[in-house]
Amino acid sequence: MTASTGTKALPTPTKPSALSTWISENSGAAIRAVLLPLTGIFFFLILWSASASHIVTSLGKFPGPADVATQAMTLLQEHRDERAKANAFYERQEARNADRVAKDPSYTPKFRQYTGKPTFIDQIFTSLYTVLMGFFLASLIAIPLGIVIGLSEKLYAAANPLIQLFKPVSPLAWLPLVTMVVSALYVSENPTFEKSFVTSVITVMLCSLWPTVLNTAVGVSAISPDLLNVSRVLRLGWFTHVWKIVLPSAMPMIFTGLRLSLGVAWMVLIAAEMLAQNPGLGKFVWDEFQNGSSNSLARIMTAVLVIGAVGYLLDRAMLGLLRTVSWDKSASTR
Amino acid sequence: MQPVHLELTSVDMEFPTPKGPFCALKNVNLKIDKGEFISLIGHSGCGKSTVLNIVAGLYEATRGGVLLDGREVRGPGPERAVVFQNHSLLPWLTVWQNVELAVDTVFKRTKSKAEKKEWIEHNLNLVHMDHAMDKRPAEISGGMKQRVGIARALAMEPEVLLMDEPFGALDALTRAHLQDSLMEIQATLKNTVIMVTHDVDEAVLLSDRIVMMSNGPAADVGEISHVDLERPRDRLVLADKPEYNHFRHQVLRFLYEKQVKVETIPAAAPATESENVDADSEDKTTDRVA
């Protein structure tokens, strides 16, 4: 037996290195922050690939993690190719125009948009734009509505049954109605927005209103009576009272509502895009489903993961916003 | 004789409850001169805070009313500024902004921007809080918050300063410190002050008159003690003076001999423990005797 193995078996108490000290001091936090989530993901991937190989559909085997990774790369490559094509198109057009102007100075050059099909990456951004539009409109209605309802017990009692009634309604139920109403009312020669876009935005709005309305109303009605007394002693006018006392006081609750609303909006959007045929991730999924190639399932699975990731990032962004605007540092920030 | 500054005339206060109206105050009469420091003292639940809230206009008396310089008090207003027990600072504003809100509201048109700034600083100086003007309430101690609360009330330039157990939530040392500060401020500003307290020493130290309230329900003014101790007062010097102890005893006698507080036991509490009657019976009888 050599000396080195002997020291391994019975380690002499030496001064620990800086790294090992750091690890032992922060091991709890480090494990929780990095190791445990990684372990979770690892087991999920194993479970996924193990079960995927046993599921055989009419479109072939259910895609495992490797297939999805390949398709994700393909989608990225398709996006790059499409961009290259578009750039080449614009270059050609520019060269052609420059040529004609050189020959005939009176010629006014024509510019045409490239009309290639939107790529997966384009559709992610279309979806983001649509969801933010719907969420913005919803907030524009929900926050003032919540404040007005929260300020008056009578109004709250009157509005509450309606809110409870509409809150659980699925976007799929709203969509046919919204589609018909938009078709009837949104008539214009040269529309700024596509009808399918307007339909999606309104559906998202209708479904994501409620968490913000409810949380704002609760936040406003839960304002401390002491602060109300301060407002009364100062004889603040209605508007100043709302602006200086009520709104800041309810801010943490309002943002909690907004965060929930954005989550709902993102979930609803995918369904709305599928049915309204608005370009976006929902339509991508639907088109791949209709397409039915051997790659379709892996491409849909890629979309599923991207939808999840975008939803997570949106939620984190709202949480960051909540933390910066909220004066109440003890408010829920998980 | 000069007209009375602040006058409460046969004030009754009833609160509606599910079991019918609860009469908190019955026939409260009080006359207060300009610049007087009045303490309202009594056992908890005797309605001393209710009196203060009626003067503030936060409650409306069921019968009778309050006259301030001959005008009837209707609703709250900055001329009757209130220092609340739990400071009631707006937690999202800094110390400076909290006072600024009051100054901006009260002197909207009468003071220029520079004058307002100076006035805010002046009042924060007065309570020795000029070093923490940019701190938020969560970042300062309870005593400091109460100082800011006082600065905010003083910044309204009130006719009457109303204080609802202003130092009740503070520890003894901080409380003594703030009492000294308040006496110092009072010596320069000579405000009319009504303070609700349950601290006998505090009442004697600060007041010109101590209004002792009888126990509720249907509480009223029991006795009034004129504390004619010379000002400025020093708590250490006073502690040995017989006059000071005379006033202390007067209030203590009122509270603990004439108005013995009987703690009523909620009827539901013993009933739920009916199984343990034997073990508890002794305690209950002693409670009833007390």
C-alpha cells in the first residue's frame, strides 16, 4: 500500500482550499440553485426519451429529446435561409432599380416587399406582439375598472357575480362570437390590422381581464383605514386621493393581478391563434398538425417547449417589474 | 372673558351593533383654551379615542357637537391635524415626501415652491428628523416614524393638534425622548393639543389639564386635574417634587379607586370549556369578584 492511498483513506486535517470552503459554506444554496433543477431536468429527459420510443403514432414514433433538438436546429436553419433569401431579393431589387435609374433618370424605382412565408422565429415574435397588444388593452380596461369597483362596496357587490361568471369562460367559447362581431364591425378598405389579428387580440383581452380586475379591486378595498384617515384629514380631492393614496397602496396587488393576467393571456393566445388562423405559434402548431409529415410531431414539440420558455420569461419579466415598482418588499415575489 | 377656543357640548356617541346601538359616550362636555395642552386619560375602552376622533371629525357625534372658534366641526380637516398611534405614514413615500404631501395640500396656493420646501425642512428640523429625509418609513425606527408623523401634523399649521396615544407603541426610553421633544416644540409653537394617553406620568409631565374619563359604556368626563407645574419641566427634577407626585396620585386614585376597571369575560369563552369546569371554577369565581 502506498502512502498516497493511505492519505486518501485517512485524510489528514489540512487547511481546506478556498474553493472547498466556499462550496461547503454555500453548498445548501448551490445545490438548491443549480443541482436540484438540473437533476429534475435530467430525469425528465430520461423519462421522456424512454416513453417516447414506445409510442407509435400514424406519423411515426413520438419524438424524443434528440429528434426535437434536431428539429429545433432545422427550424433555426430554415429561418437563416429565409433571411438570406430575403436579403438576396432586396439586393437584386436594389441593383435592378439602380440600373434602371442610371439608364433613365426620370424613372421612379418600385419597391416590393419580400413575400416569403413566415419562419418559426418570425412566428414567435408575431405571437409576442399579439399577446402584448391583448394584455395591454386588457390592462387598460381592467385597472381602472378594478379601482372603481374596489372603491365602492356597492359597485363591487354589483359587479362581482358578472366577474365570477365570465372569469372561467374558455377562449374557445369566445372565439366564434368575437370572429363574427369583428367581421361585422371591423370593415375597412385598407385595414391597419388583419382581421385574424384583431380577433386574437380581443379574445386574449376578454380572457385575461379578470385576474387584474379582481386583484386591483381587492388591493384597493384592502387599503389601510389609517391611510384613508390621513387622506380625510388632508381633505384630498377624489382624484388626488386615488392617485396619491389608493393607487400606490394597491400597486403590489395590481401587479400581482397583471402577472396572473399575462400568464392567462399567453395560454389563451395559442388557442386563439390556432382557431383564428392568426400567424403565430398557435398557427404554426396547427399547420404542422395539418401537414402531417414525419417531422411534424418533433416540430410541434419544439413549439411546445418554446411556448413554455416564452411564458416563463414573460412571467419573470413581470416579477422583475413587480419588484421594482412595489414598495412592499414583503409582498409575494415567488 | 375671551370666547372659548374649542368646545365640546353634550356630546353623545352611539355605535350601531348587531345587538342594537352601543352608547360609547354620554354627555361629554369640555372647554379648551387656546394653547392649552390637554390629556385624555382613562381605562381602555372608555371612549377617549372616540372623543379625539369626534374632534378630528373622523366620527360624527350622535348628539351634541364640537365648536372650534365658534364654528361647528363638520368632517375632518387639516386645521385639526391628527398624529395617529401607528404613525400612518405612506410607506411608498420618503420621509420628505410624506411631509410634502401635507404641505402641498394645505398650502397649495398660499406658499411658493421655495417657501414650501423651506417649510418642510423647518418642520423636519423641529422633530430632529432632517438627517433621514430621503429614507422610507420601513427604513427608520418606530420612534423616528412617530417623529415624522408629528412633523407632518405640525406642517399643516393646525389650530388644534390631536394625538391618539402617540407614544403608546414605543419603548420607554424612546417614549421619554419623544416626550421631551414634544415639550420643546410645544414651548416654541404653543399649539392647542389634545392627547389621548394611558400613561399617568406622561399625562402629568406634558399637560396643563388632565381630563379623566369614567369607564364606558356611556362614558363621560369624570374629573379634571389642573397641572400647574412650572414650565419648562424636567422629568428628573419633577420626580422628587411633592407637587408632581400629588398630581400623579390624583390621577392614579381616580383610575384605580374611583373607576376600577372590571374586565368582563366574554360569555362564550367559559361555555366552550364546560368539560373543565372543576379545574377552572376557582379562577372564574375570583374573576367575578374582581
